[in-house]
Amino acid sequence: MITQTPKGTRDILPSESYKWQFLERQIADLCADFGYKEIRTPVFEHTELFQRGVGDTTDIVQKEMYTFLDKGNRSISLRPEGTAGVVRSYIENGMASLPQPVKLYYNISAYRYEKMQKGRYREFHQFGVEAFGSKGPSIDVEIISMIKLFFDRLGLKNIGLNINSIGCPVCRKQYNDKLKEYLRPSLGDLCGVCNDRFNKNPLRIIDCKEEKCRKVTVGAPSILENLCEECKNHFEGLKSGLDNLGIKYNVDKNIVRGLDYYTKSVFEFISDNVGAQGTICGGGRYDGLVESCGGNPTPGIGFGLGIERLLLEMESQGIVIPEQKEIEIYIAAIGEEADIYAQKLVFDLRSKGIAAEKDLMNKSLKAQMKYADKLGAKYSIVLGEDEIKNSKATLKNMKKSEQAEIALDSLYEEIINRR
Ligand code: HAM
């Protein structure tokens, strides 16, 4: 047991971590281009925040949260997603008084007690953004275009974008009544969970994956055809904004999303390569969330993009992420004096930003050169008594089998000139 990670969690080893670092750099650049600043919130929050924020009727809150009492008897939960914590922080830190919109992004780990499968873990990672204060569809377009550009920059192709509107509390209430009327005669044919949803959140029944529920909902009225004037105009604004940027989308009236806070626009980026559910990124507008968490009424919108699923997608599209900085030079040494000299040389080169290595294991010269090769070092030199006495050595290009005699005190320049 103690030599195994808990189910649903994974180590990110050096053979993988450079990919994560690459994505983190891409994300930081993307967010800078779009004017989003990074926020870091705690891994755990008061359970009530998620009950209120994510919603009591969601699978996440009902079944999937890692919740425990701390030593002070407070109910604490590991964050199952990023939005609720950011909303809490927006309110707590008085961000309403900052120039609006307030545009934030995060790279986080999140925790859900889910059934493990491809692309679904109990500890997973999200790149997310949240934007507060803007109520028109322009920011919806901005946020979707940001994800599209991110995928384009990574070289990803054929990722579908589905959009929908799930209305506001006014038209949703009317729609829910209509939907319940439609579903009532078939209640016995719905699964247990949907029977429960019937009173608490009937819209979610549309999203149920159970075959018997799908049969019942196939002819159900859709929220999209029951929007109020304002929500309809908002959705039209979103669509024409996406058209304006040349971003292709499908309107999918079955997207309702698994979290309770959404209003108006919802969207998902999907692919067949990332597991059963196929969603790489999901998001939408949540105009009532800040108020329901105790702040002033404030519109908001954001998305969460699963990093594990993104990596799966990149892999299946054959996209290669460049490896981290390679070792430029390996300095092999024969004898104690040369070893001390090598230590100084390596330090000087590193101080100037050149990735250099030397022996740390008392290896033979042959073993040192073998190791240099394994490291993928571009150049090597061998230091012995003569080299130190003459301050000269042979710089060997390990990839091209070329070599040149150089002065040791110009080693830095020699490497730079060959770059
Ligand atoms: P979500 O749809 O629950 O939305 O999650 C967003 C993304 O996180 C998913 O599309 C998926 O890529 C990834 N994800 C979710 N659960 C798992 C899991 N168990 N294993 C691996 N990846 C997973 C949210 O979390 C919202 N907070 C998004 C949002 C932000 N909406 C507005 N602002």
C-alpha cells in the first residue's frame, strides 16, 4: 500500500513533467495576450462554499467530494473545481471595487471521487479562467476564442465546439414547469437519479446518459426554444460574435453542464480521443453565482480545461512537445585535480546560463563518456593533467564527431559561437 499512489492519482515523473511545464508556459503567454492575471486559491475550502457554489443537487457535491472534519470540527472539502474558490476570493478581497471586468486564470489540481477510466481521475488538473463584471456576449466570445487560439497554438485540429443557452432564472423556471409537464407521465420510465432530479433540477434529466432516460427525453421541449427575449438576444450575440471571428460551432441543445451555477451561455470543446465523455474543456456564464455566495449581483463567465485530457488529445494527434533545455556540455575529468577544476568550470558555465554537467559518482573516464552520451550532451571535453597545465582541451561535438582544440578560458565563447 505505502508504495502505491491512492487510486485515481498519479505521479508526474520527469519524463512527463516537461510537458506540463511547456503547457504552463503556453497558458501564461496566452493569458497575458488576453489580459488574464493568475490567481492562486487554497486546495481546500469550507464545504458550504461548494454546496452553495457548485450546487447541492450536483453529482459533484452529492457523491464526489473529498469532505472531512478538521481538528477544529469544521467541515472542509478538497476543491472539486476552481470556480467556487475564485468567486469566494473575488468577494472576500473586494475585487468588485477594481476596474471591471476582473479577468483571472488558474492552473490547479482538483479532486473528485469518481469511477476511474481513461481521462478521468480522482486528482486531476485544470487550466481555468473566470471573468467578472461583464454581462454582454462579447466576453463569452472572448473566452471561447481564447480556448480556440490555445488549441491552434498547440497545433491541435478537429476539436468540436458545442454551444447552448440554458436561460436565466426567469425563463428557466417557466421551461422547467413545461419540461416537468412533459416528463410527468413517464416518471416511472426514468432512472432513480432522474426521479430525484425531477423536483430539484429537471433540466439535468436532459443530460442523463441512461438509455431509458434518453428514450423519454428525445422529444422533450428544449430550453433553447423557450428562452426569454434577453437570453435569446444574448445567444444570438454569442453566435454572431463567433461567426465574426470565423470560429465554427454546433448548437447542441442537450448541453446543460453538470454544475448548478450556469446561466445563459454554456459550451464544451469535445473530441473522441479523451475518454468516454469526450469533453476537454467546459464552461459557461454564471450570472447569479457571486450573489448566491454572498456578494453583490455580478455577472461572471469562465471555463475549465482538463490538462490530462489535453495531453491525451495531443498525444493522439501526434503532437510532440519539445524536451526541456538539453545538456550543452559534459566535462569529464581524470584525477582529483581535474575533478576540482571541472567543478569550477561547470559552475562558471551554469552561472552564464549554459547547461553543463560533470561526474558526481567517481566514474571511470569510459563510464563518464557513456553517461555524457546518455544525457544527450551536445559537447564534451576531457580534463587531465596536461589540459590543466596547458589550459587547453579538445572540444568534441558529440552529435557530429567533429572536434577542435580550444583554450579553456574561452570555453563559454566557443560554445556560444557554435550555437
Ligand atoms: P467541468 O466540466 O466539471 O467544469 O470540468 C472542466 C474540465 O475538467 C472537463 O472538461 C475535463 O476536461 C476536466 N475534468 C473534470 N473532471 C475530471 C476528472 N475526474 N478527471 C480528469 N479531468 C476532469 C468545471 O469544473 C467548471 N469549474 C468550469 C468553469 C469555470 N465554468 C465556469 N468557469
